Amino acid sequence: MCLAVPGKVVAWIEQDPLFAMASVEFGAMRRAVSMACTPDVEVGDYVLVHAGIAISRIDPDEAARVLAMLRDLGLDESVGVASD
């Protein structure tokens, strides 16, 4: 099963569209994520990340719902989402 996890873009590492990378926060953890598919995203936006690639922007309310659902299912630690 494939799973895309919402994360918050906290900083751009590289903004060149071919090599776009950003630091994305998943709860208490940050990862460098390829932004090649979503070069128009801004710091503070939420993105869906699959296999280290941001595949789309997501509404903050929808991101919160998905993160809550992952916590309810007990999947928060396996995908790097901090519990409240």
C-alpha cells in the first residue's frame, strides 16, 4: 500500500525548478523533500509527500484531518507524525 503523508513546508533548500528541495516538517521531524512536482508551493503551505517527493499542495484543514486519522489508526509513529 502506498501512502502520502501531509507535511508543512518550513524552508526552501533549493528553488531551481529542476532541483527544487525544501525542508518539510512532519510533527517533530524534518526531512528534505523534492519539490520538483510542486515548485509554486510557499513556506507555510502543506504538501502531500510520497517517497520523498511532494506530489501536491493540500489545504491545512485537510492536512489536520489526515494527520488526526493517522493518529487514530496508530500509524502516526510509523510515518513520522508526532502524537499530541
